[in-house]
Amino acid sequence: MVTPNEPPPPIVKPEVALLEDLFGEITAGKLRIPRFQRPFVWRPEDMLAVFDSIRRGYPIGNLLLWDTTEPVQSLDRFGPLDLRRPETSPVTYVLDGQQRLSTLFGALRLPLDFPRDAQLHNWRWWIFYDLRTHEFVHVPNKEPAAHLFPLRAMLRTMDFLQVSRAVVEKLPQEADALVAEAEGIAQKIKSYKLAVTRIQGGTLEQAVDIFSRLNTKGQSMTPDQMFAALTYREGEDAFHLADRIDRIQEQLAGYHFEGLARSAIFRAIVAAASADVHSTDWAHLAKTLHDALPATVEAAEAGLLRAAHFLLEEVGVPGDKLLPYANQMVLLGEFFHRKPEPDVDDKWLLRRWFWATSFSGWFAGANTTQINDALDEMRLLARGDLSTLVGEWFSGPTRPYPQRFVLNSARVRTLLLTTLFCRLSPLDTTGEPLDARRLLWEQEKISLAFRHVFPAGSGALASNPANRVLLPIVPGKPARAQLLAIPDGVRDRVLASHGIPLEAFEALKRSDRSGFVEARAAHLAQIERAFLNELGLPLPAQEAGEAEVDTDGD
């Protein structure tokens, strides 16, 4: 029963919809993305996976849409396309599924003649269907081959015919089969039906509450999005949490931490309010923080920026791509929010804390209570209690040297940080200082910057971190050849700067893969042990450990 002060409940209706019908709503300005949603963040591999599911007839997850007459600001873009439309009423807002829907709309509705280099953010939308291999591929930087059919030509008849004629002209012998394949995949896309849940009426708070209770698939609304929706304001006192998180990421870019997960930034904001960072009672938290939210975000932003500066300049972490755990940033941000100007003792303790948690993997197994307790300890430290971080942080077991190079592993990141940025100063093959940070950040995937010395498929030892070396790519010259060609006058210095002992280099000259990897791995492990000794932290067991992927939820 609805009380007099309670709004009537919304109607929730499950249905199915064709892509073309949803695209028509988007083009007409009826289906929009609310401004409190996060921006489009999917990478090409995520986008390709959606189209591959459609090709196979697999479900891609439920869309959650909200039909309302409430005024809510919306984004001007849908995927890569600017769709500024006059305000209409009612409007349908995408609450869950905007990454999927933007992928579909952008890749399939981008004009065929859209210039490739028009804007930097458009590079991800050049998706094609390989008519020979029957796979979807991403070709952002070069002219595609004739057998690659652009998805943006799939649903428009004239564009489809134009591309098909080009296939016939360039590949006449196989044209019939290729065009038939294109027609088949186009029909699969046209007839594909998406599962949709529509919320009709009700308030934004009710719509978000419904979302939080649904077991949706795919990329669900994240806690920061739910909270942004519940704290959304229109008018003169408008405050958009999503925009502020965007700004924090832009500010963090100055320290190469722009990739810090939005969920981690949100946890830092909640921590700045002294609230439970893993609470799921978003409505209560939103009501509690509503008026104080702008000031709380300012405080969290200041703390995170100081934490990024500390990690970059005083710890040696060159950015988020090598940060072992996102929660390390959350806790450091809370300390620097509470104590913006720490003294020498504070900084030394924080450095030891960072390395202790990185080597032990504490965050990988920490539960929500432990994270909240750790935040309380950081607040005590900020108030001057230097004994608070002495307990389990510095006495826990240290994980051994990893056996496999898995960059998602915090233990591998810790190894790279220790060797590259704390104990060694890599040189190039001429003996000149190597700009390690530049080499890392110019790669879309920084794992590519760490090149195999022996080929990747040459046995189990090839996956060992000791078989990777940070060197610039020289066309036609593998990393092993570059190492062997180092001039005699600088060889010893260059090898030492990469943690390659003489014994390992002699094995390299003999093409002795096992000898090289084992000798270098032992040397790198010894470098780590010396570093831990300096910090007064426990030494790891001698045996090598697996480089398991261990995260703190990001």
C-alpha cells in the first residue's frame, strides 16, 4: 500500500527489442544516456566480444531502461556520434547497458565516409568483419583489406551495396562467397533481439533501487554510478559526481595515474567522509552526504593528488599501470587528506608500508572489515600515532620471486618497480640512460615494452620474468640480438643496469635459455632481498612462487 507521502511505485516490464528499433529511439532523441553515467570506456577487445556473441547468437546481457517525465540532463554523445536533440517528454534513460548499446550504435551507425582521423577518440570505432575468417577485427590505423567488411555498412542498404561492389571488383574469384557471408552476418545483426527491462514512471531513486536489486549480466552499473544517480541535482546547485570523477582522473594524469579505476576514486571519496567504503546502502549514504558531498569530493581529490605525487616522486611508482593495488592509493589518499604535509618519519613509515603490502599481497586477501580497519589506522597515523602501522603490515610473510611474467600480478609489478625504478637505472645498448617511463607509457599494453629475450614459445622458462627485458623496439632486431651487439666498452654497465649478471650473459651467447633465465632470476631475486633488508622487512622463502593474478577488485 502506498502512503500519502510516498510516490506511486513504477511499473517494471521485461521485453525484447530489435537493434533497429532501439537505434530509432536514439536517433530521435528519445533514448538517452543520463549525465550521471560514466563516459564510454570500453576497449576494442570488449567491443569485439559483443559482436562475436551476436554472431554466435549468444545473449549479451539485459538492458535496463527508465521511461520518465522527470527532467534529467543527458550526454550529448552516443558512442562517437553527436546527437544533440531538442528536449522531449517522456524520455527513456539507459541505466544499465550503455557501454554495450553505445558499442552497437557507434560501430553500426557511424557514417561510411566518416574521416578516420577526425577526432582522437574515434580510433576505436573502426571495426570490421573478416569475411574469410568469420571474425570481427579492429583496424584503427591503416586501410583495411578488401575482405574486411566495415560494420558501419552492414545495416544501410546503399552502403552495403557500395562495399559489396568493392569486394566484387577487388576479389572477383571469391566475391560470391564473400558477399554471401556478408549478407548472412548482416541478417544476424538485423534480426538479433536484446533483452530489455523497462522501468516506467517512478523517481530516479526508485529506478536505481530497482537496478540494485536486479541480477543483470554484462557491464552493470558501478557503485560510483549508482551514487552519482542518487546525488544528482538539477538547477543552480547542480552537482555531478560523474563529472567530478572525470576531473580527478584528468588531474591524476599529471602523475600518470589517470587510469586509476573510477571505483577506487569513489572509495576514496567515501573514505574522506569516514564512511564504510564497501557499503551497499547507497540511498542512506547519499542522504547522509548530500549537502557535504562537494566538500568531501574536494578533500578526496586533494588527498589523491598528494598520494600520486608521493608515489611518483618518493616511492618510485611511475603510474597506475605498475601500481600493485588500487586500494594502496585509496589508503594513501586518506592519509594525505588528513595530513597534507607529513614529516620525514611519516614518509619513511608510508614507504615501508607500501613495500610491505606490495611484497606480502595483503590487499589481495583483505576483506571489507580489514580495509575499513586499515583506513582507521591511516587516520590515526595522520593524527601522529606512529605505532599504528607496525603490527601485521611489517611482520607478514613476503611472497617469493614469481615464476611467470603476468603483468596483472601485483607480485610481478612489485618486482618491476623494485628492479627498474629503485635498485637499477636501465641504460640503452649504447650506454645512454634509458627513459623507462616513456617506453612504458608509449605502449598501449605495457607488457609489450618488456620484450622476450628467448622466444615466447620456447618452453616454460620463457615465461619467467627473467626472460623479459625493457629495451626499445628496433625493427628486424630481436632483444637477444640487441643484447649481444652491445659494444665492449659499455657492455658491463649496460648489462648490470638491466640486472643481467656475467654468468647469464655467457649463457645468452651460448643460446642456453635455461642457463640465462636461471642465472638472471637468481640475481633479480637477490636484488629484491637486498632491498627488503634495507627496509627492515621479512625476506621471502627461497623457492620461486607463482605469479598469480591478485587484485583488490579493480
